[in-house]
Amino acid sequence: MAVVLPHNTESAFQPRGIRVEAPSTEINVNPKVIRRTKIVATVGPASDSDDAIAKLIRAGVNVFRLNFSHGTTEQHTLVASRIRKQASIAGQYVGIMADLQGPKIRIRSFRNDFIELAAGDRFHLDLDLGANEGDIRGVGLEYEPLCSSVVRGDILLLDDGRIRLRVDNVEARAVECSVLIGGKLGSRKGINRLGGGLAAPALTAKGPHRH
């Protein structure tokens, strides 16, 4: 039997046969930490290998984000299978978050990945130019309603407004433009009209058929 008495209790008052313990002054310097947040990690080319995914799981990642704005269905399927495999090996439940591509309208790609435009240059957006066929003269576009959505004098914004084009002429399958603000323009950059007006479906072909 143990009885805890105040510090100032005299030993003369301690009952015989009873052991008296002073209050403990020890402090637990390593309290158990309960983590109430979740760690979300975006998987990219530098982190999509089996080894990298295993290390991230050991580091505490709870959810892996797959960015569907980039890559193909086959690539994302492969990465998802690696995540499931490594989570099973670690004996942990790990979620997969599919970040679906939004309704951003994009130009197609250039032969050399990017071009340099200067103010005053002529540049055309051509619906019939395919992937990797763009150059300093023009680039393809995946937005079929383009020619019916713009008129002469409209300002088109590319790469989040870094590049500005003025519509000079609208043809059946192409739009002729003049560069107002130039710069480096890379493949697959977004395009819209100043003031809005170019609309795309909320779900793209990349989105609704993936699981």
C-alpha cells in the first residue's frame, strides 16, 4: 500500500507499516505525438519509381496526387499500380488522388518545344496543324470552335497572359494574328480571349474515363 502525503508532512506522523512516497517530479520529455494532419505528395518523373514511392511511404505520405494535366493514361495507370504495390509491402493504407485536367484550352506543341516571339511578328493559330508541327510562323490548336468564337480586333492571351496576340483575320480553319507582347512561348500553353469567351467542357477526354 502506498500513500502520498504532502512534502511538509513530518515523519513522526507517518503510520507504522505504511510506506510513504513523495510526489514524482519526473517530466516525460518524449510524449506520444498524435498526428492530426495528412501528407499529400505529388508524384512526378523524379518520384514515380518503386524505390522513390517506397521511401515516401516510409516518410509518412498518406495520399499520392497524380496530376492528370500531364502524362498519359498508361503512365498514370502504371504509377498507381506501383503505389498500391509499395503500400501493400509496407502494410499501410495509402490513398491516390486524381487531379483531373480542367477545361483549359491549350495550343499544340512546337517542333523545338518553344519559340521566341517579338512584338510586330505575324503568327497564326491553325486547327489543322498537328502536334510537334508548330514553329515561329504558327501553331496548332485543339479548340475546334476557335474560328467561330473570335472576331477581328480581339486580344488573345497565351501562357496566362504573358503573350498577347491581336486577331487580324479569321478564316475557316485558322486565325491570323499580330504579336502585341512577345516572349518565350512553350508547347501546350493555355490560350483565352481577353474578357473571356472561349469555353470548354468542364470534363475533358482525360478525365471522366479514368478511375
